Amino acid sequence: MSTLQAEHVYKVFGRRPADAVSALEGGASRDELRADGTTAAVIDASFSVEPGQIFVVMGLSGSGKSTLLRMLNGLLEPTAGRILFDGEDLTGLSPRELRRVRSEKISMVFQHFALFPHRSVLENAAYGLEVQGVARPERERRAAEALALCGLEGWEHSWPDELSGGMQQRVGLARALATDADLLLMDESFSALDPLIRRDMQDQLLELQRRLKKTIVFITHDLNEAMRLGDGIAVMRDGRIVQLGTAEDILVRPADDYVASFIQDVDRSRVLTADAVMDDAPADADSCDCPTVSADTPLADLCAVSARVPHPVAVTGEDGAVVGSVPQDRLIAFIGDEQRPPVACTEVAA
């Protein structure tokens, strides 16, 4: 299991990039550099991704998220800073060593599938292993296993154009899994899909992650997708990471007005849990026959319980002991407008 770290990473395009980094460190703005014909795509990015995490980098177009991703596997060299994976400084590797790391330890899943039309589904899934020099019987066996994991058993000998968009993306995911790479980099991998297929692919990824526990960096501009997938989330704006945290951190404690405006349309009832909204003072579950929910119950489910009773809902910890309670007015305030009438809980539950 491996850890990925970015330490004060910059990427500057244009003239005298090292001078531009010094100017940024001294307080110069991105706009000031742009006036001089220099583009600061990523500015002083630092974060750590723990083994088995899905780490989501989100932001609008031009925020620097895709540039950052390409530095994580050496497709772009940082102007300053370091990228470390499994204790190895990728920025200090020779081109040959970097190719070895990309071939054996890091896999990419692209937005537009990147399948070879003249290769079968099985051959596409086995391509990364072919590049590694794995013998054909072994690579076909591993590719078939990866396809089965992705729900494509029986499609091995089909051609890419016989598959739907969602199925083609599953082939791309299977190709990444077949190499057994420690790190998966996913660049807007689901954004080209229809909404229903996109949600199905999110379900697929979460199910695979429960079984395989890969380390994943997932790039998206879709906030609901970020909140649904991310164990940790980095919000980028104008090349900088403006907030790092969990989905709950970002929803409950946005770092600034930009993040607050960014999250205003998120369905909080599907992201926040009872633990995020409960009062510390526990309800007396025994004295009033108070219903209970676990601390990780989503607010949407909590609403269904709260709507049935006139008093707070008790929240229990892992040991079953009551650790807090959620009054209905507090629940409604967290879901949205504090002036929303209590019937909203019933509406959310429905």
C-alpha cells in the first residue's frame, strides 16, 4: 500500500518559469503574471493521499486540476516542488525510470475511453500488460478477471463499437485494474456519460473500491460526484487549492465565499450524516421511547425517522450507546433554509 504526496508543487507555462515561481512566492498574482505572457496553471499545491483513499480534485474549467493530475504521473514536470509516491520522488527520476513507474505502479482512466477500435474488448483490457511485456496467456487471464470485476464477463471478444458508452468506460477501468497498479488516476472519467450511466459508473467504482481498496485520484468538475466519491476532497480555484477536507468539512465549514457559492446546490441530505448535525447532549432514549439512528445515517434517512415523532432522534455510536440527539429544527436548518417548514423532512424522505 502506498502514499501519494504533493509538496509545494507549481506548474508555470511561458517565459522564465522559475522567475514566475519566485514572484508568486513573493505575493504576485496570477493575473499579474498573465499580463507578462506567463500562465501559472498550478500554484503551491500540497496534499497527501493515504492508501486506499479516493481523493477527489474538483474545480471549474481552468482551475488547474487536470494539469495537477498530469504532474502526478510525470506527464508534466513540475516547475517547482516534489511529487512523492511510495516514498519515491517522481520529479527526480530519469525518463526510463519514470516510464517504469508509469507502466507498473500508476494507471490512467481517461475521459473519452481511449480504446483501440481494431482490438477486441479483451485485447484492450490487456494492453497495459502487453506494454509491460507480460506473456499473452497471463495477460489475457488477468484482463478477463478485470473485465469480470467491471461487469463485462461475456463481452471479451466483442469490438468497442458494439458497446455502449458506459460499457466502453468499464473497459477503460478494467484496463487500469488489470495491471494491478497501486495508484489509479481518473481524469473526468465519467463526465462524457449520460447522467444515469454516470451514476451507475460511480456505483461501480465504489463497489470496486470496497473490494480492492486502491489509491485513487479522481478529477471532476461535478460537485455532487465529488461529494459522493471522495474520502478527501481538494477544491481548486485559479491554480490554487483553496480547501482540503472531507465532504462534510466542505459542506459545513466552507473556507471562503467561493467554496460556499460552489456548494450551494449540493443535496446535503445525501452527503451529511447524523454525526454532522447532532447536539452533544444525548436524548434520553429510554424515558421517551426515542427512536435511534447510527452516527453514519444520511440526513435523507434521518428525516424519515424524524418526521414520525415530535421529539429529537437519538444518535448511537458503534457500541450502541447514545452519543447525541438531533432536534427536527436543527435537522431542517442543515438541509437548507432555516425558514423551511417542518414538512420538508417528509418531502426529503420521499
